[in-house]
Amino acid sequence: MNDSSIFDERGAAALLGCSTALMRKWRLFRMGPAYIKVGRLVRYLQADIDAFLDAHRVETNGAL
């Protein structure tokens, strides 16, 4: 996929491995990835989904 891909709520939820209900909850509490809203339409850019995932990345040192 390239950075110009646009997803609806269902597509973005599938990419993130979560439900559409969680996507709505994230929007309500402004916790999820950035989104675009035009009227009633909600769309997510691939770049915004990638940025959201990068921001929540947890680094480990690999030592046990």
C-alpha cells in the first residue's frame, strides 16, 4: 500500500485489527488515528494510520 491510500472506518479497523465500535470510541475521546470528516463521511489516510502505529510502538531491548 502507498501513503495515498484512503480507508473508510471498516477498512481502517481491519488494518488496525480492531472493531468499528472501537474506532468510534477513539474518535469520541480523540485517542485514535487522525481522520478526515466530510459531512457524515469519516476517512483515514494510510499515512495517519502508520503515524498512529509508530506513536504506539514499544521498543524492547530483547534481553531476558
